[in-house]
Amino acid sequence: MKQQYVFTTLSFLILFVLHCSTTLAQGPAAAPAAPTTPVAAAPAPSGPTNVTKILEKAGQFTLFIRLLKSTQVANQLLGQLNNSNNGMTIFAPTDNAFASLKSGTLNSLTDEQKVELVQFHIVPTYLSSTQFQTISNPLRTQAGDSGDGKFPLNITTSGNSVNMTSGLTNTSVSGTIYTDGQLAVYQIDQVLQPMQIFAPRPPAPAPAPAKSKKKKAAVVADSPDETPADNSKAATVQNVALFGVAAVVAALYL
């Protein structure tokens, strides 16, 4: 009897455990964790357009970069390109182009002339390669007046060749360094020499001095007077007359 009781109790426990296990197994499954979507990093804002960095990356423009910095034109370009919608075109001479200048040319220029020389290579509008074919000459640069004898720059095309002249320098575009729709930088193999700096017009001749009336009057006053000669002739005639009168008087007394 006792063994039957123990058996019944164990059976009951086993059935209870099985029932609990089945209930737990049929419970709602835990929802799977939602997949994590990686958040794309925001693109870093592009830096301001920097002409000197563009030229440094291209290489062979060391002397032109030095002039841009020493004349402060580089800072002007940085402000103009990033604070306005006005485009810009730069004709950048290579180091070999500067080497072909006569020795001491740059050192002979004043600070103002160096600024004008750099600005003569900059056009204050964006020019694509196709726009060279319809350009109006003379082209005005940042150096100022494009009139004859000052800062004229004329550009012509022949097929794909873009030629330019300053009146003293003849060269052509030998490559495109950079273009983005607002800034265009082209390579040239000669330094553009403006006539205003390297062939200035001679100064106008000074007006001839007016003749001095006082000097003429002085000359007339100092000229010899012919009156003494006439006086001597009169004295001779007078002496002859007196001598004749004396001879007549003496004859009467005799």
C-alpha cells in the first residue's frame, strides 16, 4: 500500500512537470531584434576653392604661386571665388616660362608692377575651352584698361589651338589644369608681358620755351650806336670851315 502511494505520487509529479514544460514551449516566442541600419555619415563640406593649392597639386608652377602670395593676389582670389557668383579664368605660366625671361626681369619691377603682372594673367569671367572661339577682343583682364598701349590681351583660335598675344608676347594654351564651371585654370608656356609695364610709351616732349622779350630788348640796348661816327664827320667839316675863315681874315690884314 505504501509503495503504491509513492508510485502514484511520482506519477503525479512527472505528469505535472510534463504539463509545465508543454505550456512553456507553447508560449509566445520572443520577437527577434530589429536589424540595425547603419547611419550614413554626412558628407564633409567641401573646402573653399584655393587657386594656389590647385597649382601646387599640378606642379611646375612654383614661381607663379610665389608671385600670387607675395602680391596678396592669392587672398583676393580666395575671397572673390568663395563670396560671389562671378567666375574666373587664370592663365598660369610654368616655371620654364619664367626662366625664359631676361635675367633680373622680375627684380626690376616695382611692387605695383608685380601686382599688375599677376593680374594680367587673370580674367574676371569664367571661360570654357569652347568660349575662346567667340570671345571679343581685346580681352579685359584684372590688370585694368585693355586699350592700346596699356593692358591689351587678344585671343584667337585655330582648330583646337588657343593663341594669345599681349603685343609683346605670343603664346598659346598648352593644357587645362582645372575647371569646375566657375573657375578655369589653363597652362601657358610664356609669361604674358603687358605693354604698360615692359614697353611703356615715351613721355610727351616738353613744350619749347617762349622767347623772352626782355632779352631781345637787352640785345637792342647793347648794340653799338653809329652816332659817334657821324659826329666825327661833322667835326671834320666844321674844322675845315673854320680854317678857311681864318685864311680869309689873314689875307685882308695883309
